[in-house]
Amino acid sequence: MPVSSEETLAAQRFNYCGKETPTAATPVFIARLSEMAQSSERYFPGCCGWGPEGDSFVIFNKEEFESTVLPSYSSSANLNSFIRQMNRYGFWKQSRFDKSSIE
């Protein structure tokens, strides 16, 4: 199915670039991110989730993610704060992303 240019620009993909060395204890943010991605398939379909390789987190609907998903998993519903946390744990933003590559 062809993807419109709006969908291509709207999706935000965060790839893990391996800046952080894994430790024995999983940080709270990473545990919540994993829970968020797994539950989004059931409760927030088409909003966010893991990329096809399992090494990226994708936000398809920024407005829904910020208004519905973030308040459920974080004390802050601010997308910019969430992105800073992603960067802190070694994820980086890929601004142009083809949504069809993960469907």
C-alpha cells in the first residue's frame, strides 16, 4: 500500500545507536518504553510501537501519543521531554521514515 507524503513526514522513528552500555538492571525508562510499545499494539493501535527489527521505537500519531499514551506512562505528557529521555538512552531521531516499511 503506497504511503502518502503526510504519513511519511508524520511518523517519527527513534533508532538505538548503542551509546549506552547495557547493565544488569533495566532502567525504569527503558522498562516503561518496552511496556508502552507492547501495550500500544492492543490499546493504541497505529499510534506507536517497535520498528521491524526491534531496534527502533516509532511514533505514527504524534498528537494521540502526546495526549493519550504519554500521560499513561509518564508523569510528564511533554513530547520534547520524552524525546530527551530517548536521546539520553542512546536513541536518535530519524526524521524521514517510510511507515510502510514496518507494516
